[in-house]
Amino acid sequence: MEGLHEYMALIMFGALFFFLLLGFPVAFTIGGVALYFGLYGFGPAFFGLLPLRIWGTMSNFTLLAVPLFVYMGVMLERSGLAEELLETMALVFSRLRGGLAISVVIVGAMLGASTGIVGATVVTMGLLSLPTMLKRNYSKTLTTGTIAASGTLGQIIPPSIVLVLLGDIMNVPIGDLFVGAVIPGMILVFLYIIYITIIASIKPEWAPPIDPEELAGITRKEMWRRVMKALLPPLFLIMAVLGSIFAGIASPTEAAALGAVGATILTALQGKFNIETLMGVMKSTTNLTCMVFIILVGATSLGLVFRGLGGDALVRHMIDVLPFGMWGILALVMGIIFIAGFFLDFIEITFIIVPVFAPIMIHMGVDMLWLAVLIAVNLQTSFLTPPFGFSLFYLKGVAPAGVETMDIYKGIVPFVIIQLIGLGIITLVPETVTWLPHLLLGD
């Protein structure tokens, strides 16, 4: 009977991916498959186990940070600060070859540290930067690749929703994860800028500098005034949220509440806050939060059934007999997550695949903080990899006429390679993740 249960656990996973690839709604597919196989495996007693499991998940105080960070990001996107920041950074780097593209990367990093919402960042930068860069005769592939990749930096640069979810699933303190993700995020920013600098030198026609005559009317004093006006508000928000966590003043959930209030204040100072804006932000926050949590409920049910059917023991046995060792198993897990990113959203991967492999890696003695950041960087590529890379859809949706889907696909290839290089660096040098938490938090 036990062997049959293990067999059914594998059939359950196969059925799940089959229905997902057919295009059925994620939340209801996960929950429906869990209910069917739960009834098969446990009978009516399953309904006695399920409510307790769901209640234990939904009463988790840490997860309260999710709607608060979503609110913060959506409110900041409505404030208009991103537009001002992009225009100012473009002026600062305008005299360099590839300067506009470099400014997009830096703004993407700052918006990632301020909002953590990939869709809002990509759409905002696509609307503001894409027409400008094309007008300056930038290559379509370099332009689209830079914008799409820079928008995904919010996945790894804290505060990041995926880090909150991973921390909860893998039982890693969220504060440690936020601190540990700082250096990996900066590594990716640095690698992006290096690539843009090199490509602008090899192919100068892809990224020409702005004509100096256009900048002649802007004095140094005016430049500094613009820079300070554009940088101070997002820096204030970043310091309020991350600074309070790093200093040990607030928990991540409390810092998220502080960020939500801070984003509202900044929007009001920009003159963009009114009842219509507030209602729109609250509606978007509710929609995004409900999407995350209904998937979480389904994934929690699925995990209960999978373990009840002995699926975790079967997977652990299959991996234990592989002759790869810890590094080989880690490479296998990273490869599975990367390939899954071509077809599944990061939330689905986080809730479906990570809970299966995390206990196995704990059993092998892997540092969970380091592993969680590795997974977060890996999941970042899921926004860029076709056919279901959400950043590609977001960017195509706001792209002007003349920018084809193939231009976007070609543009993201170098940046996916760069992200894999960054993943390799973080894998080979775990101190990129663990050093800063040890220094600041003493963990």
C-alpha cells in the first residue's frame, strides 16, 4: 500500500503540471488536484487535517509583510517618483556611451529596493525609457533587454516578496535573507553595467552618447539640484525599510508597515495622493495579495497530500541513490528550477517545487540562507525566459510600434546568461551571501 501511495504522489505531480500546461488557473488547479488526491489517499478524514494546516499557514505573522510590501510598491509607482528618477539618472550618465542603458539599470535597482514589484517597474521603465532610448538610436535588442532585465532586480534586491515567501517556506529569518541578498543584488547590477559598457565599446552604434549641445544649458548647480530632488525620496524609503531591519529596530513585517506609510507620505508630497489614488492602490493590493494567498492555500494543501502519500520520502530516496554528492544534487535542483521557470511563475515554483527539495538539502547540511538566495536569483530568470517570461509580456504590452516580440527575445538572451554567471559566482563564493548577515546581525 505504501508503494502505491508513493506512486500516487508522483502521479499527482504529473497531473498538476499537465493541467498547468493546459492553461487552467493556477490556484484552482493546485487546490483541485490536492483535494482529489487527498480524498483518494486519506478518505473523508482528509477534511479534518486540511483546515488545521491552512490555518497554521494563514495565521503566520511573517506573511503579513506581503500585502504591506505590495501596497508600498503600488503606491510608490503611482507617486511619479520613478519618472523623475529616470530622467535625472539619464542626465547624469548622458555623456557616456551606453549612459542611458546604465541609468536604466541603476534606476531598476533603486526601484527594486523601493517597490519589489517587477511588473510595475518594467511597465514604468518601458513607458518612460523605451521611446527615449529608441529616439537616441539605441539598438532595439539592447534597449529591450536592459529594461526587461533591470525590472527583475526587484526579485533579489530587498525588500522582495519572493524573499519573504522563501523565508517562510524554508524557515529562514526574513531579516537575514534581506541582508544576505544585498551583495548578490549588487553583483547582478555590476555585471549588467559591465556588459553594457563592453557592448557600447564594441558596437558604439548600439548605444551612442547624447549630443553635448543638448546638455549645454544645464549648469552643474542645476544638475545637483535635480539629482538630490530625485534621489532623496526613494533613498528615504529604502533607509526607512531596510535600515530599520538591518539595525534591528523593526521586524520585516513592521518595516513593511513603515514602508507602506512612507510610500503614502511620499505620494502626498508629490501632490499625487487623493481618494481615487488610494482606492486604486488598495484594489491592486487586494488583487495581488489574494492571488498570492490563494495559491499559498492550494500549495499548502498539495504539500500536505504529497507528504501524506510518502512523496517526500520517495524523492529523498531517489536523490540519495544518485552518485553526485552535495554539489551535484545542488546543480540538479538549480537546473530543475531554471527549466521550470520557462513554464511556471515564480510563485508557483516557490510553493510547489521548493518545499519538495528544501528538506532534502537541509538533510545534506546545506546552509538554508545561502540556498534561499540562490533560489531567489534563479527564480529571477523566470521573468525573462520565454515563452512565459512575465517581464517580456509587460514590456511588449507598452512597447511602441516597431518593437517586435523577437527583438525582446533577442535582447534578453545576454542578460539571462549574465544572471546565470551571477548565480555561478554566488554558488562558488557563499560568502557573498553569508558575510554581511554575520557582520551586521552576528548570525
